[in-house]
Amino acid sequence: MKKASVDLDSFDRKLLRLLQRRGRASYVEMGEAVNLSESACLRRVRALEEAGVIGRYAAVIDERAVGLPLSVFVTVTLSSQAEAALSAFEKAIATVREVAECYLMTGGSDYLLRLVVRDVDDLERVHAQELTRIPGVVRVSSSIAMRTVVKRAELPL
């Protein structure tokens, strides 16, 4: 499951920083920004895509603007930490549309989720109809974020 780290030179890092800020930049714009030709930028970006460094391109959507203003952090504890139980939970949780992020954790809980929901009623629905119905879930605890202080879409390259 672990992906090997890719050796990145200064041009690769510059291209990645630019793409993190402006994913729709043209190869001409990239070349001007990093002092490479358009064709060199194209080759490098394709190599980064093939190596899995660039996994996909996506728009960053404002959650509030689309009616999903609440971020809720949820810890989930399972009855077993056997590989089969973890795999079954991960398969099930991937189908819950409100789950924006899911992490396998160390410590007191097995998973940490970030949900995006419309309101507390929507959270209650997800809790009752989705999360607690997943086989093996024995504890669910939620905390509603009052305000986002830092949310970066860029990695520190």
C-alpha cells in the first residue's frame, strides 16, 4: 500500500507549487513561471502524473456556497481491529457521501472522519442512518467545528 517517495528536482517542485495554486495553468504559463520551455513542462508534468505524484485534478469548492456549512469531526471505534474488520469498515464508509475524509488512527479510536453536512438535522441523519449501521461500529463521537482556522490545499514543497 505504501507508495515510494519520488525524487523531485527544483523544477518539479516549482511546477507542483504552481499547479497546487493554479491547476488550470497552461504549459506556456508554467514555462514562464519556472523558466522552462512549454515542451519541457509538458514532459515533466506527464512524468509526475505517471509516477503518481499528481493523482488527479480537481476544483476546490466552497462548502458553504453549496449548502454544506458544517464540518463535523467524528471518531469511530470498531469492535475488532482485525484486517477483515478494518477492510469492511473502509469499504462501507467510502459509500457515505458526507464523508469528506477518513483516516485510520492510532490511539483511543480507530478512525477519524470529517463530514460535511447542511445542519445538525443532517448530521443526526448521517449518524443514525449511516454511521451506526455499519457492522462492527461500537462507538461514534462527534465534534462540530465552530470555525476553520487553517485549511491548506497546498503541500509545503
